[in-house]
Amino acid sequence: MFAVGWGANQFSPMLLVYRDEIGLEASTRAALFGVYAAGLIPGLLLGGRASDRHGRRSLVLPFVALSPLATLILILGREEPALLATSRLLAGVCSGVVFGTASAWVQELSAGQSPGVAARRAAIALSAGFGAGPLAAALVAQWAPGPLIVPYLPHLVLAVVALALLLPVPEPARVEAPGRRPLIVSALRIPRFRRIAVLLAPWVFGFASITAVVLPAAVGADAAYTLLVAGLANGLTLGAGALVQPSIKRLEDRRRMAGAYLGLGLGAGVALGGALAVVADSAALLLVLSPFCGVAYGAALVSGLRETERLAGPAERAATISIYLAMTYVGFSLPYLVSLVEPALGTDGALLALAPLALACTAAIGRPGHKAGVSLR
């Protein structure tokens, strides 16, 4: 999960390199960013369901092996947008299959341990990979020769090591549901799960994209170290998201869904701070906000995963987790949505509008009749 997460997100700061090295237009860069999600969401939804039926190993192993192939295509097709798009689509499919299926695998391998351990392990692995990949790529691209080649080499090595470590991992026994497997995952019939999927999940990567994508493109455009700032912002955001997750697990042990309320509230504050960073054109404020944005992202991710674990049936665990994760990746559309309203509101106005939306979702999740601890089946 760490290796595939690294490969998935190493591309984010490299968009600035493609702009400078081969003159890639903004619209093409945005399309390449979106192609990843186009592969990821179907991979999540189909992969989770398939692994519940056929096992975790049969899905995870081949797609972990395909992850470095996607990186190799980035290297070989570095000046061809069609090949770059092919690579990003493949990386998205690999991520989608591995993230949901491996999260369920981790949960099954953590059986008998304290509640929330599996969700924390899976979320930390993903967040650490997401944060380390772009940071390493940006650092290498800033100073090393061959900025369209050398930044991708670490992932090739990491992916081979990860595959070797994965080979001896045991396949847990699958729980077979009696009778025919329903077409619709059972959790989708639970109002609480639908509420978490719609009102919380999209904010996970929506918050992360504020300091990882939106603000790096909006502040310090003329600075000498724009690429380095973008890499640091990614690393601080996703690194803080990984580091905070054990604390969120303990917080959730004391109060169910407390991490969701913390994440949404803090994310609203980060959106307000981001608007100020745009007005001040301050890369320094961007870097200050990044770890706080990471805490919001990590809190929402862990809280939603834990609630999904509670509501998922044993025979549909991967499919249910995959639906929640697929909804988190809807948040990747936030930079595009900001760009749509930017002509009318500006980037600062768009960020200001996000704050009340996040607070409204907090109120909707916690309003009477939908509080944690109330049975909503």
C-alpha cells in the first residue's frame, strides 16, 4: 500500500516540471490529473467486490506488480501526452484495486487486535506513501539532472522491494455469505453509511488538495523554488495526515466519529487560511497551513474508515471499504471545481466558500437522529 501510494502521488509536483520542460499546457496538465481518478474509482469498486469473491492475493499481487510498469511508461513516454495519460490511467487502476482490497486484507490479518488498529495501519500506509512520493520526486527534480527521468527511479526500486515482501503474506480464509451475493452492497442500505460516504468522504482528499494542489498553483508563482515548495506542501500535508492517525484512533476510542468532527472543523479553518495565503501571495503561509490540512485529512480518513468497518458485513468488507475510499477520491475534483468558479470568485473567494460547506456537513452528520451510537439500520 505504501509503495503503490508513492507511485500514485509522485506525479503531482511533476506537473510543474512538464510545464517547464516540454511546455505542457494547463488544460493538458489538468486532464492528466483527472485521468488518474478515472482509473482509480472503477478499480476500487470492481476490485473490492472481486476480492470478496476470489480472495485478496489474486487481486493485490498482480496490480502491485503493474504499479512500477505505470512509472516506467512515465519515463519512456515523458514527452508524449498520450503515453503520460496511459500511465496515469494504469496507475489509477492499480491504486483503486490495491487500496480497497489491501485495506480489507490488513483488517483480516489484524483479527483479534484492538478495534481500529487495521484502519489505522491501512490509513498510515496510504498517507505515508502519498506524502513521501511527491516530496521525494520534487526534491530530486529540483536539483538532479534528467528531471523527467530520475525522480521516478526511486519508485521503481521501492515497488520491486514491496512485491518481494508481499509474496509470503498469508491469504486469510474468506467468509462466504449464505445464498446469492446481492448486487448492491448491504451497507448502502444503511442511512448512516450513505451519510458518511456523501458528507464526509469527499472532504478527505478535498482537504488534502487545498495545500497539495490548489495553493501551490496560486501562490509564489515567480519564486525560484516553486517546485520545492509544492513538494514540501505535499509532504507536510500527507505526512502530517499519516502521523496524526494513531492519535485519531485513540480519540475515536473515546468518542465515535470525533475524528470526523475534528477534521471537518479544522479543514474549514484551513480553507479560510488558504484564502489569506492567496491574498498575501505567501508561500510561507502555505507551508504553515499544510500540516494542519494534513491533520484534517487524516482525521476524516480514519474516522470514516472506522465507521465503515463497523457497518460492513464480513463477506462484503472489501467492497464496502472500496465504496468509502472511492467517495474519498471524489475530493480530487476540488481543484477542478475551484478552477470553474475562479473567474467569478477568484481562488481566495472559492476557498472562502468551502468553509461554510464543511461546517454544514459537520452539522448534518451530528444532528439529532444521526449521532454516533444511534442505530440507523
